[in-house]
Amino acid sequence: MRTYSSRAGLVIGLLLLCVGISILPLNVVSSASVGLNTGNGMPSMLPFTITRLGVHTATYSFMDTFRNRAETASDNGRSDSTPPTTTHTFSGTMGNNNWYITNVTVTLTSTDTDSGVNHTYYKQDNDGWNTYTTPITVTTNGAHNIRYYATDNAGNTEPIKGPYLFQIDTAKPITNHTLTGTMGNNTWYTTNVTITLSTVDPGSGVNHTYYQIDEDDWNTYTTSFIVSEEGTHTLKYYSVDIAGNTEPVKGPYPFQIDATKPVTTHAFSGTMGNNNWYTSSVTITLTATDPTPPKTTSPLPTPRSGTGPSGINHTYYKIDNGTWAIYTSSVSVSADGSHTISYYSVDIAGNTEPVKGPFSFKIDRTTPDITLTATRTGLKKWQLLANVSDATSGVNKVDFYVDSVLQGTVYAPGPYLWNYTGTGKTAYAIGFDNAGNSKTSPSVGGHIDPQNQPLSQELSLYRYATVQQEK
């Protein structure tokens, strides 16, 4: 809108002077005519207002009270009652769910086709108003908004536009893990292991977390899960946020499970006699294994077995009431008597086998002690008496011989005597213990044939036996 008034009066004065009109106190402008953009004047009163937008040319002439007309003059003016128009653009890499995953550049464009743009103003978030000069780069993660308006050279002010929202998340999620279980030795767990994944994302928030056990398929993590298969395992994981930022894969993180106790067995080797008595030294061999349990059903999508146990660390044994010793190789026991062995093993993970035993074994490597005496009890009658003992397994029996012919056997507990009727040259006895060891007594005798020998010789066995007994 433009109003014409004062400049017109100045023009009138100049025109009157030029035509030589005497200016009298009562000689004033009595009428005026104005032409807008055409030059054809129309009577008008001053001042007058132009309301059409744009650049205009006003042509006007004046007449005083004496009917003197001034020459035509013109003036250019501009009319602008429309405010500017401002628009915006956001530029950056758009991720998922309307989140930018890079910095965002905000560009404002203001136009005014009449008087022209004077200034553009913007306000970001809760900051103050600023004059816009160049595109604005926003680097802070989070939700943002922008407002703006412009003014033109005519003083028109655009209504505030906005707030226009945009979101930035340039940060990848961060995931960590915890393993829960009973830790044994040498970084082996001796129970099932519970795996918990924790993810934080300060921007758009976590969308999904994925994990992989060993070489199984990737799975979506929802809650803590249990790994029960024994052996050595690995864990990998990563997360993706709502904006689409993907965390680099973390891992593999190894962990080991061995919840199974070792199993130890024994074997005895030696010469086995009678009644479970060894008649030689006994060699004891211990064999320890740390088994992998069979494949079981587990919370994992694909039930599977681990790659193996931790292995045997040490095997311990104890003979009789002795002290515990570390087993390294076969153990030999040679002392006569009844013995026991106890043992157990510990694996590398620290699982301890319950003590096994005591397991009994008996050794008797010593023959019995035996002597023989012969006493005449009548014609062709003799009493053979064996004196026999065995300190370990004990006496089992005595066999009596005359001239190498078995006459009879007397079993424990004795007495070990045999009444012999007949003739012969020598007599002896063999004593047996319960382990099967045997010993032959010294022979006793002479001629004991009363039909072919004098009486003095007939009594030689008796005399010999008596002498032997007296010894």
C-alpha cells in the first residue's frame, strides 16, 4: 500500500513558479487529477492510497483557484502487503523408523517477489531465535525440532512455521555379556552356564539383539538362556537399534563346561593261588577317564554335545591306612597279608570323584613251616606227626607220604598226625597253606621191615624219629 501527498504539493509549487503565476494568499490548489499506470488523470483528493500489489507509476496534475493548471508530473512507488514464504529441507542418511543415522543439515529457503526478503529467523529445540545465513548442521543425537519465519523489506512478517520434527541417532548399540555358573579350576565351569546379554542405546533404543553359540544358527535374544552341553564353547553377539545402526559382531568369547566327575577303575595282576590269595606280589593299575555325557536336550535350538571334557588332572590312592599319594604308574605291593586300596580322581575343572574302596586283596608268598616225627606204636605200626604252621593265610592241610606214596591227608585245624601200619624206608609230609603254598618236611626213617631186618634195625625208624623229636 502506498500514499501520495507531500511530494505532490512540492511539485505544484514548482510548476506555478515556472508559468509565472502570481502566488497570492488566496491562490491555492483547488483540484488535482491522478492517473495510475496509464497517464490519464482522474480527479482525486489528496492524499490518495494505492492498494494493489506491485510497482506502480502515478501521474498527476493540479489546478489553482484561478484555474491555472500545472504541468503533469509523475512518481514511482511500490505496494507490498504479502509476507514472505519460507520452506525447509532436511538432508542426511535416513535409517529406519524415520531416524537419521548421520548428522542432519537443515536448509531454509525464503522467497518474496515484491519487496524482497529482509531476514529469515530460526529456532532449534529450546534455543533462542537466530538469524539464518547458511544451512544448519545438527550433530546431537536425539529428537529435535525447528521453527522459522522471515520478514521482507516492506516490513511484512511471515507467521512462525513449525515445529518440524526430526530424529538423529548416529551411535551404534553397545552389548555386553555375563556368564553365571559355578567356576571350577582353570576357567572351567562345573555347572550349567547361564548367559545374559545387556544392550544399551542412548538414541533410538534397542530393536533386537542376536547371538550365536559355537557354529549354530544366529538367534534372537529375548531373555537369559542356559548352556548345559559339556566342552569348550564360544559366544558371539551383536545388536541393532531402532534407527538401523548395527553393532559390530562381538566375540568369539570362549567358555568351558565340565560338570561330570571322573571315573576311575582298578585292576589287580599277580599269581592267584587258592581262596583269593595271591602268591606273588600284586601290581595295581588305576585307569581314570573324564567322560563326555551323551547328547541331551537343551534350551539351545539345536541340541548338541560339547567338544570334550576337561581331562584328568590327578588320581590319588591309598594302600591300607597309609597316606594319600598321587598315582603316576602301576603300584606293586609285595608284603604278605591282607591289604586294601582306595582311590579317586580329580579332573582339570576341579570335579572330584567320590572315594572308591576300600578294595581288598591278599598276598601270601611264604610257604608253611613243617617238620615230621615218627613214633612206633606197635609191630609195623607208626604214628607220623607233623608240626606245621603258617603265619599268613594259615594251614590248610598236611599230606603224609611213606616211600613217596601218599598215605593220607589231614585238614586244618589238625592235629596233623597219621597212624601208619606197614613197612617202608622213609616218610615225609607236605604242608599246604590256604593260599596254595606248600612245603615238604625233611624225611625220617630207615628200614622198617620187621620180617627182613633184625629187631634193632626194625626200630631204627622209631629211634630216628625219637632222635629227631628230641632235637
